[in-house]
Amino acid sequence: MKAARSAVHEFVHDFVRTRACLSALFAAIVTGTLAAAYHIINERMDGVIAQEWTPDNSIFAAFVSFSSLVTAFRTSNALSRYTESSMYLHKLSAQWFDAASTLIAFCRHATAAPADVEMFQHVLIRLLSLQNGLCLESLQNGDDDDHGDGFRFQILGSNDLDEASQVLIANSRNKPECVFQMIQCLVVDAQVAGV
């Protein structure tokens, strides 16, 4: 029960810190203040403002219809973009899985020592996991260098890579491209070695 309560508390805490929630809260406060000021001024002037500023019913109906159409169009457009991007993310994960399983399957008839084959497989899986995490992180952050409050992606054994590779990746400006080049070099070197 405590874990569920903690998860809900963490979700609410993270949601409240988002820009969308703060923007909505600011808009609600401004709108509420303007509405309260309107009602106070209208009461003091015996309803004169409400009678003069109230639009004709046909104008109001046209405005509501136009607003509804715009809202429906924007919502359907946003939903289609979301579902399309979700499809591409699933496709990306499927492509990484396909690449990993194909390269592992090629190792079945290796002429190299079994220890070398196993080392290749372990390094390959770690690099592909790192590649996937870096690609998702770059999609999440865009061109921002600030990686502050974003989602943290789990990487399989990234600390098990050799120190030179870790330093090279950490200092690279284009981390996903750097890891992709490392995967290509690993596969070519393994092919030459008979793995």
C-alpha cells in the first residue's frame, strides 16, 4: 500500500512541476481574477455592463461553432501525431531487436573461440542498449543540452564497457552517432576475427 501511495505521490509531484500544469494554473488564476472583477463591477453598475456587452445570440452561436471546429481539428491533429510517433517508437525498438537477434544468430557458425563469441555478444547487446537509450533521450531532449528532469532510460551494463569507450561516448557531441559507429566497427572486427 505504501508503494502505491508513494508512486501516486511521485506522479502528482512530477505533474505539478511540469510547464503545462504551471501554465494552466496561471491561466486559471488570471481568468478567475478577471471574472471576479467583471462580476463586482457589473453589480456596482446595476447590470449595465452585462446588458451592453452581451453579444447577440446568433453571433454567440457562430463563435461557439467556430471555436468547437477549431478545437476538434487541433485535437484530432494532435492525436494523429501522437499515435504516429508512438508507432515509430515501437518500430524503432523492433528494429533494434531485429538487428541484435540477427547478429547473435550469425554467431552460431563462428570459427573463433567461444569466449570471443560470447564477448562479442555481450558488448553488442550493451552497445545496442546504449544506442536505444541515447536515441530516446535525444528525442526527449531535442537540441537542449539540459538533461535535468527528463525520464531516465535503463541501459544494460553500460558501465561494463571499457573505460576508453565510456570516455569517448561521454565526450562526444553526437552520442547516438558515436555509439552507432562503435557498433559498426565491432561487427566488422568480429567478422574479420571469425566471430
